Amino acid sequence: MFLIDKKLQFAVESRVDTRRCVGYNAAGKNFPPTNAMEPIYEGKAKRLYTTDDPNVLRMEYKDSATAFNGVKKEDFENKGRMNKAITLIIYRMLEGKGVKTHLVEDLDDINLLVKKVSIMPLEVIVRNVAAGSFSKRMGVKEGTTFGKPIVEFSYKDDALNDPFINDDYAREMGAATEEECAYIKKMALLINDTLKEFFLEANLRLIDFKIEFGRLSTDPSQIVLADEITPDTCRLWDVETGKKMDKDRFRQGLGEFMESYAEVLSRLQK
Ligand SMILES: Nc1ncnc2c1ncn2[C@@H]1O[C@H](COP(=O)(O)OP(=O)(O)O)[C@@H](O)[C@H]1O
Ligand SMILES: [Mg+2]
């Protein structure tokens, strides 16, 4: 959602080199660099800004945490910085394994430059262990390990509460063709294998995660991994103790929320 009342605040607070950024007017046209920067999109966890390259966006990680579709909301110092750092480590690792992502480069403590994509309105969820909405919906005890990973789709629409859908819904809603769904599912499983191993090296068990894909603005036939991979979007449990190290600490009011993110980041940096 775009918050008008925050316009002035952004202009004052923005710490980014304005030479890299262009403005945005009501007609949606870019105009030359300006200090009065406004995001073209403000979401729950990040803001998007245009840059001097029409195919590249600046993605700013905010300090806010939200849960239950924005019903529970609070700011946490350094959250944006930590999530940006975690995403960067993971995206670089995935790129190294041949996964195409939107990552262009690291910009500063809270900003990444990313390729502009048209986000497919699908939340792609991979589950290794029962938790969260799966346990609730299916009545299966949290912690039950699946024989094989489950891939599921939600339709990305906050107003509809991101409803659970299948490939046929995705096709008929114009979200993705059958071939694209198959490709996305294949990529999601590959990302799962890679992430599972990567987190295990950090003594973290990957329970489940949500990812998003988008079509490159430069070539919409190319689908890449977009958005973030952080403890906001993954469930991670400590291998030894089973301690939750992700956003469930916020959802469930378990305390030590940012301490857990800091611990995840420091383990991934080793
Ligand atoms: N490379 C990209 N290009 C364009 N949009 C993107 C890209 N990566 C992620 N997005 C979108 O930007 C938004 C990021 O902000 P976020 O706070 O996560 O929003 P939301 O509240 O919608 O989840 C999301 O809607 C996401 O789909
Ligand atoms: Mg999001």
C-alpha cells in the first residue's frame, strides 16, 4: 500500500545516493533525479523505488514486522538491515548454484538493487515438515516430517487473504500457464534442496518457506526468483534444541525475536 502521509518522512530520512534514483510523477513517468523520492510501492516489509535504469529497482528493507495479514504489526530496530543481509547471502548462494534471481547488487545496509519484474501473483510454498497453516488446515501435529516435500500455491492477494489455489486456478486467474506452473514447481523443489543443505550447515532445520517469482521487464518470457528469503518467509528450527528462529517468534509472542534473526545471520556468515 502506498502511504501518502509518509512522503515527507521519506524525503527527509532517505539515506540513499539520490544520483542513482529518479522520481516518479502521477502519470507514472520518470523524471530526472530529485531529492523528493517516493516509493513506487510500499509493502509490509519493503519499499520499491525506481532508479536511473528503467529495468532496475531499489528494494529497501523496512524495520516493520507484520503477521496475520497485517493485523499484528510492530517495528524492530535493525530488522531491515538483517533481512537484507540474509537475503543477499542466500541469493548469492542460489545464483552460484545456477538459480536465476532478480539480484543485481548490494547497495548499502538496507538496500539491494534488483531486476524489475512483473511479480506472478503466486505465493509458492514448500513444506518439509508440518507447521503453520498446514497443521491448522489438516489437523496434523506441528513437527510431523513429510515423506517428500509439498509444494503449494496461494493466490497473492491480501484482500482475499492469499487463498490456497492449484495449477488450474493459477491458469484460469491468468497467474501462470500450466508450463509455467510446472517450471515454478521444479525450481521451488531445487531451491528447497539447496536451501535445506545450506541451512543445515548453519545448524538450522528448514521446515518450510514461501517464495515469489516474476517475469523480467526486459524479457517477460524469463521467470526468475524475486522478492526475499529471510526468517520472515522461512520457518527455521535449531537442529539441536528445536528452538524456533523465525517470524513465528513474533506471531506467537515467544520473545527474543530479533536475537533469533541476529543468530541466523551470524550462523550464515560463518
Ligand atoms: N524484482 C522485483 N520487481 C518488482 N516487484 C518485486 C520484485 N521483488 C519483489 N517484488 C514485490 O515487491 C513487494 C515487496 O514488498 P513487501 O513488503 O514484501 O510487499 P507485500 O506486503 O506485498 O508482501 C512485493 O509485493 C513483491 O511481490
Ligand atoms: Mg512480502
